[in-house]
Amino acid sequence: MSGVRFSQPVQGTSSATISKLNKIQINANNIVKMIEYIKESFEELKNNVSWPTWPQGQSLTVLVALFSIIFSLAIWGVDTVFARVVELYFNWIK
């Protein structure tokens, strides 16, 4: 014997167990990165974004609501016309 000692192999540690541990560590790193990203996003929103004033926000909200209503009415009109055309077509081919 030369005086060099080798440790005994760890019993019960399979490659599947090691793989699971690696996945857990990777998931933990991803969670830490996600938390850092959220913190940086809030910091960006708080310090670097220029927000509209309250009256500007209200007027823009009304503008968006009006355009949404107008657009939905336009889509409804096109859908109604298309449905009638399809109905006439199928009645015609009977």
C-alpha cells in the first residue's frame, strides 16, 4: 500500500438521480433569473417611463373605447353581409 486512500463509491446514486438534481438546479437558476427580470422591469417602469397625465389618460381611454365600438360595428356589418351572401349562394345552388 502506498498510503493513498480512495473514497468508497456513494451507494444509490444513479445517473437518473444526478440528472434530477441537475434539473432542479437549472430550474432554481431560472427562477432567480425570472425574479431579477421582474425587479428590473418594475424599476424601468417606475423610473424611465413617462406616463400621461390623468386628463390625457382619460381622453385616450375614451378615444380607444370609441374606436373599439366603431370597429366592432364595422366587423358586425361585414359579417352580416357575408352571412347573407353565403345564404343566398346556398339557396341558389339547391
